[in-house]
Amino acid sequence: HGLQRSLIQRGARKGDLISRMVMDVGLRLDPFPAYEELRGRGPISANDLISASVDHAVCNEVLRSDAFGTAGGQGELPRPLQWLHHKVIDPDALGPVDPPSMLAVDPPLHTRYRKQVARAFTARKVGRMGDRVTDVAGHLLDELAGVEDFDLIERYASQLPVTVIADLLGVPEQDRDRLLALGNEAAVTLDPGLSWRQFRRAEDALREMHTWFRGHVERISANPGDDLISQLTLLEGEDRLDPVELHQVGLLVLAAGFETTVNLIGNAVAMLDGHPDQLRWLQENPDGWGNAVDEVLRHQSPVQLTLRIALRETEVAGKRFLPGHGILLYLGGANRDPAVFTDPGAFDVTRPNADQHLAFSAGVHFCLGASLARLETAVALRTLYERHPGLHVAGRPERRETRVLRGFERLPVRTTARV
Ligand code: HEM
């Protein structure tokens, strides 16, 4: 807390933009002006702790470079950066990436983990899931038949991804709502600057989630089915994952599967609500949904930032990095880089190069679930607006507490046409 306070004070005193961007929880409502301020200072900015970038070329280069690694892979981080991983508060805390998950380790270990799960998420395998996803979306809307007002996040945007990923991982139906609640409480641990209360709540949720998952793996090991966890328990030889590895790989896929797509679906509905002409165009041109999903990913990136650490001395955009120096990569800012996207602040579902965004990251950690997330969201939106062509936001949306994840906690909608 002392360190946080000194960063806030430094931010206020010296006008240190990076400290402010990291610390100011208010920025979660609208981080975009701060991104433009940072952009105005050049491709990479730095204070004495860390660098930061909203430059598309820089983010892309760093994410693809083997001179940079993820923060979990390097053992001891410099102390100020540990704070970014909330470990200064409690060094023994479990986090979403503890024990180091696929997302937090570097090759060659990363390659070993990723290979095992990647097989389940190839574009071909995901393509075959289209009918099932359409059924799930239709079923969720059947359950809402006759309900005029509901919270889109609670009843639809969160339910669709959790059902799909739970099916894939063999999670029993009765456990799904509890997992959703736990995931929601735990998600704030992605952010720096947690209050003690937030931290304790998130930690309790994480512990419960870990305990649940351990039991899930035990149940499945005793009685394997055709889900991904069963496949992982049946690996043999050098591919075999030890119980800790299996735990973290499996839990990451589960959490990533239901914590991110919900934000994309919610952000899409909110954006289309503000652009009814574009919604009408999509209703007349349903082939456009795929590109519309990419435009929402670009304009309202559900994962706004990630972190990389230099593994050795290297140079990017003329700036020298020493080993251990970190760089905050604002994906949500890179996705509004005018060097790549014309009129980047404008939302345009027909934008020809919308898919050049970095919302799914790039390089070895490129989102494993990208095809699934795109499919789920396109199906969710098409089905929703087919069933309720006049659906609109009716009431005050509430943003989630997190800054790394950009999405809504509550998005009240009404199914009848706007009057
Ligand atoms: C990694 C975004 C949905 C599974 C990532 C990363 C991003 C991301 C930015 C990389 C972070 C970094 O490089 O530091 C998103 C977004 C999603 C989404 C915006 C939805 C809109 C999903 C889904 C799954 C998934 C549905 C389910 C399978 C993963 C996994 C990784 C990952 C396993 C780690 C990959 C690795 O480290 O090699 N995701 N994701 N994601 N995502 Fe997603």
C-alpha cells in the first residue's frame, strides 16, 4: 500500500502519466484519452520503474520477440514489478496464474503445455461447434421467453460462454453458476492496486476455485469421458502432465473460456445500441457479423493490456531494454493506432482491416480460444437480434471493476422496440 501511495503521489506531483494510468481506477470508465496522451509522447514512454506503449508496431514486435517473456516465467521480478502481480501484498497468495500457467511461462515449457490443449481448439474443431453454440444461444433465449426486461450480462452474455467451455471440460451443470460467481470475484486479481477488501474476497474465491478444480480432476480421472480434461489425464510418455501442470493448464482454459467472451458480447450489444444504423445494416447483411465482432474487439478490447519483461538486453523502436525491465502493452490503445486504422476512434462494422487488431495478443501466447470466442460472439449476436430485432439498452449499464478486462457488470436490456 505504501508503494501504491507513493506512485499515486508521484503521478500527481510529477505528472507521471504511466503511474496514473496504472493506478487511477477511474480510468476504467474511459481509458482512451490517456492512451492518446501517451501516444503523443512517442512509441515508447518510460518512468523509472517501467515502460509503456500504445503503438501497434511496438506492441506487435514485443509480443512476437523472443527477447521478451511473460512476467511469471522469470522467477524473481524486480520488486516494483512484483507489485503489478499483487505479490507485494501477500507473497503466498494464489493468483489466476499460480502455479505459473501457460499464460505466464515462456518456451520451452510453454510450448509443451500449449501443444496439449491447442489440439482441442483448431479452427476446424471449433467450426464444428457452430450448431451446438447456436442451440445453447437459442435455449438461453427460450428460457427468457416472455421476459421483457433482463440483465443481458447475467442471463445471456455470461451463460453462453460458460455453458460452452463447461461442456468442453466436462463440468457438471450444477457447478456452473458457482464457477461464474467465483470467476467474477477472482477477476480483479488481474489488476494492480487492489484494496485489501477486494484482495481478500478475490483470494477466497480463488482458493475455492482451486479446491473445486482439484475435485473435478479427481472425479474425471476416476471416470474419464470425451472432454478435454479426460484427454489431458490420459496423456502418456513425455507428453504426460503432472498433477500440478494439469491443474493449471485446465483451470486456465476454463477461466479464460468464461471470463473474456462475456465482455465481448456485452461490449458488442452496447456499441450496436449506440449505432442503430449499423445494427440495422447487420440485420440485413448477416454475413457481416464476423467483421463486426472484430471491430468490437478492436474498438472495445476486452483485454486492455498485458505485460512483458526483457529477458536479455535488447532494443525496440530505438529504446534500450535491460534484462528485467518491463513494458506495459496497451492492446486497447494499439488497436486505435492511426498508423494502422483510419479514423481509429470511429466504430465501423464494415472497416476493411478491423481484424488487424491485437485484442487476442500476438506471438506464442496468441489467444488459444480466438476462433471459439469469435464463433460464440457472432452466433450470440445473430441469434439475439433475430429473436428480438428491437432489443435495446434500457437502464443504466454498470462497468466491471477491472481495468485489464473491459466489460460490463450489468447491462439492462428491453426486448421490445424502442419507443
Ligand atoms: C490468451 C484474449 C477468449 C483461452 C489470451 C491473450 C489474450 C486473450 C489477449 C494473451 C495475453 C498475453 O499475451 O499476455 C481473449 C479475448 C477473448 C478470449 C479478448 C474473448 C473475447 C478465450 C477463450 C478461451 C481462451 C474463449 C478458451 C479456450 C486462452 C488461453 C490463453 C489465452 C488458454 C493462453 C495462451 C498461451 O499462453 O499460449 N487470450 N481471449 N481465450 N486465451 Fe484468450
